[in-house]
Amino acid sequence: MLRVNIVLVFLFTVCYSFGITKNKQQVVPFGKNDQLIVDVNTGLFSVKYNSKLVVTNASAAFTASDSKYQTQDYQKRSIRVESIHDKIGAGKLLTLTSIKAGAPMMVQRFYCYPSKEFVLTEVEINGHDLRSNYIAPIITNKADLYAGTNLKTLFIPFDNDTFIRYESRDLNEQVNTSAEVGVVYDNQSRKGLVVGSLTHDSWKSGVTSKGEASQITQLEAFGGLNDVKITRDSMAHGSLKGDKITSPKMFIGYFADWRTGLETYARTCSTIEGRYCQPWHKATPVGWNSWGVIAQHINYEKVTAVADFFDKQIPKFRNDDGTAYIDLDSFWDNMVKGGLKGDFSKLKDFVNYCKERNLQPGVYWAPFTDWGFHSKNPNRTAEGSDYKFADMWTRTDKGYHDLDGGRALDPTHPGTQKRIAFVLGKLKDCGFKMIKIDFLGHGAAESTHFYDQNITTGMQAYKVGMETVTNALDNSMLVYAAISPSLATARYVHMRRIACDAFHSIKDAEYTLNSVSYGWWQTYLYDYIDADHLIFEKENVGANRARLISGLISGSVILGDDYSKDADWQQQVKDWLQRPELKQLIKSGKAFMPVDGGDGKAAARAFIRKDAHNTYLAVFNYKKQSANILLNITRLGLIAGKNYRFTELLGGNNIESANDINVTFSKEGAYLYRISSR
């Protein structure tokens, strides 16, 4: 280790001969009137917006080989500033290099762009044979929004499993840990600070915050998040290994509106990580999925009858490509004789039946789970190879990773990969044009060891697994993710379900809309987000309107009832879904943003979307009793005193107003308005 550090000191000395500044402070401008300030003496950095310190004296920290290091431990530093042009655009890169005898070299990089109102940063540690499962590029005890005295901090889940909810919490002395991205905001002024990770191929990252009513007293963004209630892991985050280890790249942005801040964060994630699968260039998907009502009772007669309903009863419920998807969920193997190695001819018949009616056939699979691990047969052989399932299970320091009734499979194991190629090859041969892939989080589980010894973290394994799935599909289908990590999945799929399963009730609508309230910005990570199957058969008109509108404002629209049999309530579907106004609304496929944040785990009551030619507003009443919901015109982004017409798109009452609007409900329900000037 001494020899390595002598070399590092020599390199550090040489660096000064190449123009690296020794000034006490280095200031790099960005955005319209913003500054990054780095102090070479202390190694601390601050971020100013419009001459106001928003982040003050932030440091960095990491662990390496069982020891923890932080900025304050280092005495010698240098700074280099150079011009760059990367995926974000033209800008400046400031590199702060810190050395200390007996410690790994710490290299902090800061990316500043004159056209962007944010700073990006990452930490790299250099040494010999290092291992680390924690690197924090951002740690500060002081950050200020210059806003009100009732600041909120968001809990954002890592995935959408176990009916987990987003939550708006009061900023106080209780530490809030959010997955991947954190937000502290003032709901009244809408000012907000957004901090989060932009890369998700090696680390599970977290953002912790706490403070007083008006100021942040702790803010930390780090790679190495581990919490069984958030990441599902029963063991520590895996350690990255090597002579050079890099943290996730982090985003720091202060915004006049926390909502546009989250959208900016999402767009930046998408730009940095790119897509592994080809983006979806066809129309916004609409259609049906079998899990909602038919579920395990799926058979050929039922699903072809559903195709007939779409063909004959709702021919105008189509996307801009003139088609809809008929998707077979779990238990489609009821139609396969002999298991996954058996006869797929009935599925091929279903595929042809759909195509003859200009409908697109869809299917379902969970690539990283073993549902038969309870079997008494210890030598069960996985499809597509001679490997045993028991050899493919993901091992943890507590045994195995079991969740949702399935046991996780190691995505790096050749048996898992051959099985993926085998099953997806069968489904491709059938001619399916859509696939719903589920329980993907099992592929991101931390393990004591992976088959591929170069893989040491759950997110590295997830990358291998999702690349294996994507390569096997070879861009032949519309790919829809159900239960899955929220950010790391975006590179590999076209659509993602925003929440967990949702069925028919007003409670289901509210649960789904909790995720839309605080996760709508994922519409800029994926081609589409989705509200899950929409079911109408057991509810009153108000609840059904709410379920339908929850789908419409999420992006794509997937139905879930049993349409193989006639029912009186289906007249609602025929009426609502074939309205030309809805087809126009669905066309962009983008989710609505909340007008305001909710309270705690509750969903927002109003959502808005502005397109090139139209502004839409959705308003919900989640209570069984009557309600009057008053909305301020300026909070909707409209001009006070100007006359507006609110046209209800599902046949409800229209509203005309130049000031606040009052939306009246006699019971639970929702209204969807198109706003126009009078």
C-alpha cells in the first residue's frame, strides 16, 4: 500500500505542472445565473442559485476495505477545470483530486453547463485492490430553499412491489431515506431541491434528508442503499472491487417548481443512460390484459371471445396505428400441453386469431423467478438446459431471496440465461407482438456470490439479466414491465406499470394515483407509464369513471374485465372508450402532473397536462360522500380574470369560469376536462 501511495503522490505533484490551479476557491458558472464553488483548502463545495447559497459546504465520503474516509481526512488537493462536450451538451468539468498517505486517492468531478440549471457530480476512488459498498458524492448539513416554514420531503420507493406507496413527509428531525432520488419542496411556493442518481448499472442509491420546518440540516446522496423495506434485500449491498471504483453520477438542481425539477431529472437520466432496447416509435398502446378478472381461469375460448368483443363491440377503441393489444397474463400455459417444453400450437392459433382481426397478441413471463421451488423434487431441471434450478437460485447470507411467492434466480447463471433464451424464443416463434415481464426486482437482489465472479452487486446482476432478456427479444415486441425497479428498468422496456396491482374500486384508483402523484415524471424515462388493468364490472359509475381516468392520465389504457361474456355495465365501456376526444388525449401518451402534492401517503386530487394545442385537467373525489373541490386558476397555470371553458370529456357537466373553479361531486368519482379560452 505504501508503494501505491508514493506513486499517487508523484502523480499528484506532476498534475500541478499541467496547469491545475492552487487558488483557494474555484468558481464555475452554470445555468442563467448560478455557480459551483469549490474550496481547494477544505475540499468542500457549495452551490449558488441567483447569488443565494442553496447547498453549503458539502463534502464526500466512502468506504474502502473496511475503512471509512471523508473529505475532511485529506490535506492535499488540486483542481483542474476543462471544457467538455458530452451527452448533456457543452460545459465545464471541474476535477478535485485529494490525496493522503495510506488512503485511496479521492477524485471528485463536477459537471456544469451554461444551458442547464443543475450540477452533476461523482466520486472516483483510486488505489490497489479496493472494495467498497458505499460512496457518497454529496453530504451537507446546510441547504436552503428560501421558501416557507412547512417544507416537505418525499419518500420515493425503489420499486412498485408489495403495494408500497410514495409519501410526502414533513421535513423534521426524523431522517427520511428515499430511493434513487430525493426531493425537498415547499408546496405553496413550489420551490424545490432535487437530488438523485443518474446511473443505475452498479449501485442502488439513496438520498437521506432531515431538517427543521424551514431549512435542511442533513442531506446525503450515496451509492450503497440497503434497507429490506425499500430494496427488499436481506443482506448488505454488494461491494464493488478493483483499483478504480466510481460512484453513481448524481444530479443537484434547485427549481422554482419541484414538479418541473423532477421532470428535468428524469429527462437527464434518460439522456445519460440511454436505451438498450430500441425506443417505441409506434402509437400509444391500448388494449386488454387477462389478469384482472379471468386470471388463472384463462383458456382459448375466453381469450378469443375477448378478441371478438374488441373486434365487434368497441372497434373505435384503437390507437393511432389502428390496433389494440390482447395480452395473456399468467396461466397462459393452461393452453400449452406438456409444459414449456410442450405443444404451443394453441397459442399460435390465438396469435393468428388476433392478427386476423387487426389486433396485436400479447403474452406474459417472469424471467428471474422460480415458482416451483417448493417442489419436493430437488433435481428439477430448468427449461432450455441441463442445469438444475437449485444451482440457479440467488443465494444470500440468510439462505435464498424469496419474495411474492417466487425464489430469485441468479441472472448471471448460464442456466437462467439459457432458460430465458428458450422461453422467449418459443414466444417469439408463436408470433406475439407484446410481452409483459414481471417480478423483475428478483433479478436485482444482493447475493453472497454470483455465478459470474466479475459481478458483485445486485444492480450489476440486474444489468446482465435485463440485457439477456432484451437480446433474446431482439426488438420484436412491445415490452411492458410490471413489478420492477423504477429507474434501472427504463433502458430495457417501453412501458412500465406505475404501481402494483390495481383492480376495480375507488381505493384501487387512489392507490394507483398516489404513484402518479409523485412518480408521473417517469413518463420521461419510459415511452409510456401505465395504471394497470382497468376493471369496471363490480362498481358504480363514479368509481368506474375514476378508474378509467386514472388510466387516461397515466398514459396508456389497458382494460381488465372478462369481455368474453355480455353484461349491462359494458355499455359504459362502449360509450366512453369510443369517444374521439379520448383518442386525441391518448395520442401523446404522456402522464399528467399533480396540481399540488398530496398529504402523507394520499394521492393528489387534481392533475393537469398541457399539450401543444390543449390543456387537460382531471379532478378526483376518493370519498364515498359528496365533496366540493375548489381549484385556484393560477395554480392550474391559467390566467386569472380570463374566461375559460372546462369541457367534460366523458359526458359530465361543463364549467365556465374566469377565476377559481368549484368541482362538485355527489359521491366518489372523477371528471376529465379539456380547457379552452372563451
